Amino acid sequence: MDATFLSLSNTLIFIAFLMLLVSLIPLSISIKSKSKSHKFEKIAIWMIIIAFVLELAYFILRWMATGHAPVSNMYEFIAMFSIMLIGGYLITYHYFRTKVFGLFAIPVSLLLLAYGSLFSTDVQPLIPALQSSWLAIHVITVTLSYGILSMSAVAGLIYLLKAIPADENSWRARWLEAIMFGILTVVMYMVTTVVMQNIVGYNDEFYYTDQQGQQVIAEYHLPSLVNYNDAIPVTHLGDNEYEPADHFHLGIDLPPVIKAHTLNTVLWSIIIGLVTYGIVRLIIRKRLFALTKPLTKKADLALMDEIGYRSVIIGFPLFALGGIFFAAIWAQIAWSRFWGWDPKETWAFITFMFYTIFLHLRLNRGYEGEKSAWLAVGGFILILFNLIAINLIVAGLHSYA
């Protein structure tokens, strides 16, 4: 029965992914068409609602199959983040009825689901630190806050894309282009991982000593640019037997506090992203954000500013509750201390302070419009950095997440 629930939950979230992807078609038509705008808008929204219900069904069935809240590993956490983002979009649409918002919010959710699928979907027994009811309380609250704060970033990005001319020679145009390059790099990270791991089948193994002093194997699906100190290249013979091998390594060695094998993939993604960006720029002969700028033609800047502000007003207290208060309680139970400046704890504090400053500048210094939009996008970058870099590259007590 558990295997059936697990299989069904995976099928449901895949169908939800496809429905969200297809919903972009009627949503786009509803924005461009005048005569049938309402009809296609209704189709798109119902598709998104059904997809959201399917995602919730995935969550419930996976919980039933595993016996605990499905938020204990990278795949489950990112899937939950994506689900909450769609929930945040539906709430935003209910109150503000802005169609253009979906053309940016839904692709972000799809990218998150695609990124999450790169990690193992297998169910593993919970480690002792995760065997607590605080797992569901803490993580669900945090992902809910992420979903709502993401709406602020989407509104901010739409604002910037409409407000900043594509041919303007300014720092704000360059920074916006840098954001588009960052999005391209994330896409290339996913494409590179899928191609090299599942299609090419590239796999170099290195034997090294981790941060806890244990002898472990690191798998490289791209040629090694960075590696662990004193890592030994090996080949898997079978069972638990290995023999020395001759794998490529550029020669840059790092201490085990840095997860060199995942950093290696990130570095390759940046390199491939730069090459891809250069090729695209040569073909289109203009900035990358100029391609998405037409989508914001009908966006109301004042409305985007209002959505961005209201999203932070709601999302920030939720993040403070789940990411700081609930996390500290759980840390006391699991590790006998409320706070320890673990990398993920530190970044949660940085994110908390960023949004505190955001609201201070907004309420007391008049940071509205474009300034507020930049802050909203910056906050989402902090969230993504915590999700990607801190989780994958820096070793710590939260490495299991």
C-alpha cells in the first residue's frame, strides 16, 4: 500500500507539472486576445487550480506512504516550495486579478519542480534529528513564507522589466541583465546535470575524508575542476571494493567543509551559462531581458508595487515564525542549543535581517516603486542562495536537507 501511494504521488505531481506548463498557453492568449480574453483566462486559472489540488494530493499521499511530512530532503523541500509558490500565486490572483503575473510566477514554480527532480525521490529513514513533529511545523511554515515572498520578487521583476529600457546604458540595466544571466545559469545547471548524468553517463569517483573524519566516495558527473584535499581517484569494482584510477582533476583542492563535488557542477554551469549567454547575445543582438520585456507591456506598475509590498508584509512574519522562532525551538530539542551559527542558521538570520531592513526602508524612508522592486528581487536571490549554495556547497548540521 505504501509503495502504491508513493507511486501515485509521483504521478500526480508529474501531471500537475504538465498542467502548469500547458496553462501558460491559454494564459498568454488571454493577455493578447481581446475578444476571447475572459474565456482563455478562465481556462488557464482552472488548470492552475486543478494542478494545485493535484500537488496537494501528492503531498498527502507521500505523507501517508512515508509516515512523516514529506519535507525531509532536497526533493521534498523544493517540491513543497514550488507548491506554496503556486498557492501564493492563486491568492494573489484572487485579490488582484492580474494575468501577466502568472506568466512569470508559473515558470518559477516549474523551474523549482524541475530542479527538485534532479535529486533522489527515494524515501530514506529519518535521521534522529528529523524524527520530530517540528519537522512539519518548521518546514511547512518556512516554505509557505517562501511562496508568499516569491510573489514579491515576481512583482518586483515585472516592475523592473517594464520600467527599465532595454537599450539604456546604465547600472540598473546591467544589474537586470545580470539577473537574467543568473536565471539562464540555473537552467544550464539543470540541463548540464541531466545530460552528463543520465544521457552521457559521465561518472568519476574520488575517495576522500569528510568533515566527520569518515572515508566516503564523491561522484563527479563532470570533469573535476575542484576536489577534496588528498582525494584519491578510484574505480568501483563492485560491492564495496574500489581500485585506484586515473581521473581528470584540474588540481584545485578544498577542505571538506566545502562540498567540492557539487561546487564543481555549479562552476561548470556558470562556465556553460557564460558560453550560452554569449551565443544568445550574438544571435539576438540585444540584451537578454529585452526578450521578456514585451510580456510586461500590460502590467500596471503601481499594482506590481502594491503586490510586492503586501507580499512582504504577509511573508516576512511567517518566515520569522518558521525560519527563526520554530527553528530555534527545534534546534534546542535536537541539538540542545537554540542557536549555533550553522551555515543555514546564519543565512536564515541574514534573510531575516534583509527583510527587516526592507520594511524599514519602505515604511520610514519612502523606498517605493523601483527601489522596492530591487529589494524584493534581492530578497528572493537570498532565498535561492540559501536553497542552492548553502544546501549543496557548504557542509553543516543541515546538510541532510
